[in-house]
Amino acid sequence: MYKRLLLALALLSAAPLAHAQVRFSVGPQVGYTLSSANYKLNNIAYDNRYRSGFSGGLTAEVGVGHLVVRPAVLYAQKGYNQEYTSNGSFGFSGTISSRTRIDYLTVPLNIGYAQHADGQGLQVFAGAYFGFVLGGNYIVKSVGTSPTIPGSIYDANYGHIVAAGNVTKNTDNPVRSKDFGVQGGIGYRYQKLLAQAEYSLGLKNVDPNNSSGSGANASPTYYNRVFQLSLAYLFGPKS
């Protein structure tokens, strides 16, 4: 599905290029990410919170009149902070706190409309992205107790609640290796500088164990949710 959507976006954006003067610019992009996850497991109420991160990479802009097409290749930190308070479920009473960072190589493709015909000024855009997991880490802790349990995404060791209020490790891989979603936002280009604010909505359940069980045998579902502020410096002609 995601490959077809990206292909459709590329074809739609390429159609007008044969009949108009094309602008092209490319350059580095850095950004700040504020990410969380739509995390659900049966009827358990998790307190999902946002975490800060970093993004950076290379972005390009192809423009024809007011139309702009913007592909990019970016490293992006996503993930979430979470707390769960139990009043006796799983034989445990207390609060579990976790912090999860997932590192992605993301390939977004956005199509936008610029305020001015030379691509300058205010822009609005929307598109899709495809992501590959590079790694990451997590820390799980019973609030008010020690020790914390750190782990790596690639170690496939991931904390869970057990009896007596302890935290242990098992062999559940916390994320799938690929992600896909849609995004949209606004930007402003002034000469070679491009500032953007966007929100991306993950459409793929990144939990690796999509079981259809219930209770203790059920797997969680979670989808990436990310706000991003970024600044790019684009080399190339303005028009």
C-alpha cells in the first residue's frame, strides 16, 4: 500500500513538470521531534506521554510555479514515555515507568503549494513517509524502587510487569523493522532558508507480535505520532 501511495504522489507531482520551468534546490535539514505513540493493550489505561528527540539529513525541493515537491532522507528519533499504574493486575500494585527511543531512517515525500510563484513565502504541504528502524533503547522502572532496567531495541529484551513489583526482561522485540504513515504541515521559505512545522501519523502497527489473543496472551498495538519543527538550507536558484 505504501509503495503505491508514494508512486502515486510522485506521478502526480511529475505531471506538470514537462510544461513549465523547473526549479531545483537541495541541502541539509535539522529538526526537533516531539513524539508519542497510540499505545493500547486490552482495556488497560496507559498514560502515554511525549518525548523530545532530534532529526537531521538531506532534503530537496523541486518547484514549478506555486507547486513544490519535497523528498528527503532523514535520521529521526521517535518513541514515547509511558506510565502504568496497577491496583493489583498481574499480581502487582504500583507504577511502572518506561522511556523508549526508536531511531529511524525516514524517507518522506511531500507535495505543497507555495504562496508565491517562485516558491517563496508561506507553504502548505502533505504527503507520506516510509521508515526503517536503525536501533534505539528503552529504560523500564518501578517508580520508587530500583534498579532501572535498560535495554536495546536490537537485543530483543524488553521490560514487563511481573509479580512482587519487580521488572525483568523477556524476549519480545519491541518494534517492527518498518513503519509507514502520512504527514502534513506548513512551512515558510525565505530565499535559501526553509522552516517547517509538521505532524506525522503512523498507519502501521509497529508492535512485532500482532497476536489475536486476549488477556495475558494479547499483544499491544502502537502507532507512531510525531510533531516536528525543522530548518533547512537549500542550495540552488530561487527561481
